[in-house]
Amino acid sequence: MRRELHRLTMNYFELFGLPLGFEIDGAALSSRYRELQRAVHPDNFASAREQERLMAVQKTAEINDAFQTLKSPLTRAEYLLRLQGLELRGESTTIKDPMFLMEQLELREALAELPDSADPDSAAMELEARLTADRKQMYGEFQAQYDAQQWEAAADTVRKLKFIHKLEDELSLLEEQWAL
């Protein structure tokens, strides 16, 4: 068990024994997560030296971060790009695709108009279907760009995906408010 603590400093894909790539086996990820958590759980180190106990806590946090990163397609895509030297978190790069930006304005308008539409539930379902289709298409684009090692194009696609995810989150919040 104690040897396990020292082996865990590697990239997240190596940590979980997964091939490096956008498509992952979710069941394998979850299974390996549980194994790793059992191996480094702080309770296993209750009688160990202070340094080992602290290391177990640190490794548990690292495993949790890795799992959360890899289980979400968006954060997994960001992480894959980070491994290629492209850091997208907290960046201020703007999207220069005018067609995409116009579509986003239209989608924002549609979201804002939902409460006042004749049939808000149907309008919300249509908007959700469009966002889902856009997201799936963009994930396909990311996969192709990543496989072709087109890092900048893949980064632009991830930036666009962030817009889509944000709209999906806002739509979900709006629907939750209606349910109250």
C-alpha cells in the first residue's frame, strides 16, 4: 500500500491506466478510481508517520481531481490540450468565428425569451435539443482535431464548447426555477 503512494505522480490517464485520448471507458475509469481510493485512503495510514498521513491525504485529493477531470468530456478535452502545452483555464482568448458568435447571440435571445413564449416547456425542449446536437457535433470535431494533432483548432473547439455548456447550465437553472 505504501508503495502505491509514491507511484501516483503521473498524468491522469497513466494514473487510471487508460490510453491517452478523448474517448475513454467510463466503467474502467470508475473501477480504477475505487481501487486507487481504497489503496491510499487516509484511514490506511492512521498509524503511519505524519508525513505519510499527509501524503495519503494529498494523493486522495489528486485522485479525486483526476477522476473529476477525466469523467467530464469538457474538462477531459481541456486536460488533453494542457498535456500538449495549451492552457485554456482562465484564459482571455476570444473566439474569432463570427458565425458561431452570431449563433450564440441567437441562442441567448431564445433563452431570454423562453419565459414569455406561448409554450415555454416546448420552447425549452427545442432549445435543449439544439444545444445537445451542437455539443455532440463539437465533441466530434474536437475528437477529429485532436487525433489530427490540430491543437489550435481543437482549442478553439473547446472554447466554443464552453459557450454551449454555459447555455445548457443556464437553461437547466431556468427550468429548475419554473419547477419551484
